[in-house]
Amino acid sequence: MQTALILQNIQKLIALTEEEKSFFLSLLKYKKIKKRQYLLQADDICRYEYFVLSGCLRSYYVDEKGQEHVVQFAVEDWWIGDMRSFFTQTPAWLNIDALEETEVLMLGKEAINELYQKVPAFERYFRIRIQNAFVAEQQRLAQSYSKTAEKRYLDFRERYPQFEQRLPQVQIASYLGITPEFLSALRAKLAGKR
Amino acid sequence: MQTALILQNIQKLIALTEEEKSFFLSLLKYKKIKKRQYLLQADDICRYEYFVLSGCLRSYYVDEKGQEHVVQFAVEDWWIGDMRSFFTQTPAWLNIDALEETEVLMLGKEAINELYQKVPAFERYFRIRIQNAFVAEQQRLAQSYSKTAEKRYLDFRERYPQFEQRLPQVQIASYLGITPEFLSALRAKLAGKR
DNA sequence: CGTCTATTTGAATGTACTCAAAAGCGGTGG
DNA sequence: CCACCGCTTTTGAGTACATTCAAATAGACG
């Protein structure tokens, strides 16, 4: 199991002894899934938080009209999950599936509670992680209210240049909250300008 | 200083000894502000998290075109602040001001760090609080992408019936991400249906 | 190579915005 | 107590940004 990536991620925020490291690692499970496979389906209970070692996942929900909306992408070094479902053990509103063949480490709810008890510093780690996620989400909401689709797309390209190549346009459009047709038109317009 | 409200709020999530309670309370400052006064202005550093005892605050940002967008309302028993600015001590992107005469308790950054050290359970309290905020923010973003303004307004009324009366329409419109003119038209349409 | 999915193109439509002006409402001072 | 001022809400016409639906084209994968 590759553990360097996740330990490094954690040690950016908190310091760990060797003992704590190995205890933490002992709580993790490893899983490899193929493209299009699900890690979580809406209405199931989300039993794990997932840390991506390689590949790419997305979380999305399906609205009343049956349309999919991407909430998050997760590539190497990112966490993903349905936080509400995970913490309250209620049915998920999100689906999580693989856009590429993907390897993840899984941290279950009992495991995380043990972790909080035995290594309280993790309480801090997860607080900071969620704090950052909250701030990012707030900014994303602000952008969706005050910027046009064109600006949101340009910001997205600037912020995640690697995603532009890696992800199908239809997924990017969904993340940005626009139709794939409109994103295509935007790209044509932007290409013309250059 | 009224302390029952905030202690009650905290003890919903973590247990505290009498000693811990009084230590926590000793870290708080009290402030009363009039309608239209600022607690925070964009580009200043956010030095406190604010807990509302009475009255009503709003946080908002101003976009490139000079338009205001309400990010959050905070009435009795709610926290408000600019989390990014507070934790990184960088210039705020949010303004916070009072929509009514308002009393708050203030928790500073040094205070909160002391608190984490001496009463680690607070790490948990703030983790859970932020977790809930994150989940709420995610759902709000999802709604803004998949529902029309009309549905968002109806949901808002259902979720926060007290706000409907208490807040000026122009503030509600801003929170919902629509113009006051359009909200007015919506209301007229909905009233006609009844 | 053929099939299935993703992207592009275009026309018609809809949701929400802008701008301007009128009407309503609340507070304040005479 | 009323009159006036400023701010909020309403109304309406014209417009813009983005969607829907349909069909053609391009790409990817077995």
C-alpha cells in the first residue's frame, strides 16, 4: 500500500509520531476501482471518507428533472465523500464514481472515532481540512452568483489547468453549472477571439 | 453579560466542567452595535468570530460591478465571521454589519488558540460546527444550480419563516442571488396564484 | 471497422436582468 | 399631528445570458 502521499498530506497540518502514523495506517482500507464504477450511490449510507492515491473521482447529485450536477472532482491527494451522510449515517444525496481507474484509501466512521480518541491531533487535522473546504465552497457559491458562465470557465481553467485536459467537457460543464452545449459555444467563442 | 445562550449552544455538542465554562467565558468580549454599524469591513483583518445574543447581522461581499451579495444572516444563537480572514489573518473579502441593533460575544484568534490548548474538546466543537456549515453551504450551492429563483424563494420561506417578516426584501433577494425587482415580481405572481 | 459516447452547430425559447419611473412606507422635524 | 424626505417595493418595457431540442460531426474504445 502506498502510504507516503497520505502521511505527507496529514503532516502538512499536524505532527505525528511513528507510532501514531502506524496506528493511523492500520485503520485504512485500500481499494482499486475501474472507470465508471461506483464508490457510493445516493440513498445508501456513506460509510467511508475516500482519499485518492491515483486516478480521478467525481461526486454528483441528480436533481428532480433527472439532471446530473457535479459537486466535486477528486484526483491524487484529495479527499472525497458525502460528509452529511458520513457523519450522521443517513442516506447519501451524492453519488461518487470513477472517471478513470482509481486507487483510494478508505477511512470508516468507527475508525475515525477511534482516531479522535487515541490521537486527538486528528480532530485538528479534520477541522482544518473541513475549514478549507468550507471556504472554497463559499467562494464557489459567490462566483456562481456574481460571475457569468464565461468568467467561471476562465477561472476554472486558470485554477485547475490540469483538469482542462484530463476531464471530459460534459463533466466540466456540469461542475460549472451550465449545459455542455453552452460550454461548447463558449469555447468556440473564446477560440475565435485568440 | 448573558452567557446562558452560548453555553447552551456549546453544550449541545460537547460537555464542559464548570471550570472550563468559566475559562471559556473569560475569553469572550461583549459588544453592542446599532443598526447599519460595521463589525468588519472588507480588506481589514477579521480578528473575531461573532456569536449573536440578540439582533441580526449580515455578511456580504461587493462584486466587480459594485453589487452587494449577502452571504449569511445571523440572528440569535448563530455564529458569523469571515473564516478565511480569521484563520489566515489575511484581508477579509466579507463585510459584516447590523440589520438591527445587535449584541454579540466576540472570540479572538489568540483566545481560540488558548482554548484549543487548554480545553481540546473545543477543537471538536468547532470541527462539528464548521462541518455543519460546510454541508449547508454545499446544499445551498446545489440549489442555486438546480432550482429556479421561484423554488429557492419558496424553500427559503419554508426553511426560515421568521426571516420573511424580519428582513427587508432587498436583503432576501441578495441572499437568493436575484434582483429585488425580480423578487417583487415573483411575490406578485405567487400572491396571484393564491 | 463499427458502435457508442462526446462535442459541435443552430434555431427557438425562457428565465432573470437592466433601466426608468411610480407608488408605498417609515421616520423625523416642524 | 401632519408634511416631507429618503428608502424600499412595485410595475413595465426592452434585453441578455443561458437552456432546450434536434441533428450533424467527431472521437474513443472494443
